[in-house]
Amino acid sequence: MPTPLAPLTQWPGPTSTGVPSGTALTPSGSVNLTRDGQVVTNLHVTGHVNVYARNVVIRRSKITADGAGFAIRTLGSATNLLVEDVEIDGRGQASAAVHLDDYTLRRVDIHHVRDGVRLGSRTNVVDCWIHDLVRAPGSHNDCLRLVDATDVLVRHNRLDAYRSSTSDPMNSCLLLGGAVHNLRVEDNYFDGGAYTIAIRPGLVASNAVFQRNVFGRHHWFGIVTRPPRPGILWHSSNVWFDSGRPVLP
């Protein structure tokens, strides 16, 4: 677990996410995964991946978007998808890297998408790096977008909404809206956003816990759009990266 004032290397980055160095990849077009328990490894998919089955694994692969939409999408009866040691390159075109329910992302490198990840119910994002979001007309770029979802874990990720090459903070590192229940956000590094944590009007939350997160200063207005609402538990262990002092929402 990172500690305040630890170097950024304590969080996921280029050497700890994506396809492991030296992995040979086989070129592929778009893929539809329809068999329960199917395991996909060592592919370079140009296009998108649609998952329709249970307990599918996508591992040590790269997905390069070839248009708008989602690089990976769960559909139909898909549950318990695992995406591990994968790079997703949206090429500035993909609406988001992953959408929507019933998946775990682990050590995934996501970049050049408009939104990083659309989080639905029963989703986990762990040890991932989301960076270099790309603006498009009318876009409101978020590293993570969570609207109307239950049972979500966001743990030990590096969420760089701020794009240093253009000095653009984007919209947020995490956007919350609708009804959100049983959310844990812990041990992450956040930097950027008009507000780093964007809360839509009308959010209804219960058991949404923010703890041991570390925040950079590259936001326009503040850390949280509006004071935490009922159901959001904001711990004093949330601190500034540069000082280690508590972040007050």
C-alpha cells in the first residue's frame, strides 16, 4: 500500500501494467467470446471484444480500437469476466475502454480513450493505470464513470485525468451519479479533473467509502464537486500527494 509522499512508482504505471515485456502477440480482428470459461491470451486485437459468456479470461493481450464504441463490452449472460495484464489503446476514438457490468480489471494499461472505464454493478478495478484521455466534441472525459451501480471496488490504481502534454485536467478522475451502493475507493492516486471527484446532482449513495487515497493538485476547481452527500464516508486518511495532509472534501 502506498504511503503519503511516496514516489509515483508506488502506484501502477508503464512497467507494472499492460502486456508483460517480451510477450509475443498474435494479430487478430474483433473477437466475440461466447463460451463459458473461455481463456484468451497473447492476442493483439484490432477492433473490439464482446463478451457474452461466464468466467471468461482475457490475459496478456493488447486491444487497439478501430473506431468508436467500447474496446471491451459485457453483454447478455456475461458474468465474472477477468481482464489481466492487458493494454487498451483507444487511438482517440473509443468511447471507453470497458463497459459495463460483472468484470474485474487487474494491471490494465488504458490510454487514448475518451472515458477510461464505465463501471456497472459487480465490477472491480485493481492495480490499473488510466491516462492520456482524449477530448472530442461534446465529451466529458472521466477516468472512471460510475452511474447506477452496486458492489464496486476501486483499489490501488493510478488515475491520471490530467494530461501533462496538453495541460488539460479533463472532467474528472471519478464521476458518480444515479444510485450508487456498496462502493469502496481506496489506496488510489488521483490527479486532475475540473473536480477530481465529480458528483452529479441527485446522487443517492449508501456505503460509499473513500479511504487512504492520495491526490495531486492538477484540478481546476477542487477535489469534490459538492460536499459529500449522505451515504459517502470520507476518511481523514485521504491526503495530498505533496504534503501528506488530509484532503477536506
